[in-house]
Amino acid sequence: MRIDAYNQIAQLYGVSRTTKTAKTQSASRMSDQVSISQAGRDYQIAKKAVSEASDIREDKVALLKNMVDSGQYQVSGDDFASKLLERYNSL
């Protein structure tokens, strides 16, 4: 398309420069908004609590450590063998 041809057509119809309309100007003032549902907030709180929780239960570790140190921790051979086979079969 030739620009000079457009200018000639614009002169023919009496069209001058285009201007922005009020609708377009008001659209530029709008802003985006995000809202998170209550279920989403609850999920975020639960996820944060789980991530902050320790993977090791210190109370159980301390109890077992004291039992081993004092010689009170006894494991039967049958229990050990059954757990070993159970673990082996799950692989």
C-alpha cells in the first residue's frame, strides 16, 4: 500500500488524524487483580507447615538412643528376619 494514496483518500473523505477514544484511555488505567480462594490459602499454610517440620522425630530418637546406650534395647532374631524379608520382597 502506498502512503501517498492513503493521504489522498483521507483528504477526499475529510479525515484528519486519528485520536484515542475515551474508552481506550480508561482501559489503560485498569489494573489486573488476583484473588486466592480460602482453600488455596489453607493449602499454602499447610504446605508451609509441612516444609518447616523436621523429618526426624527427636523424641523417638532420644528414647531409642538411651535404650541402646543402657543395654535395654532388645531385638528378637525372628522380628529382624521378618522385617528384612518384608523389605526385600517390596523391592
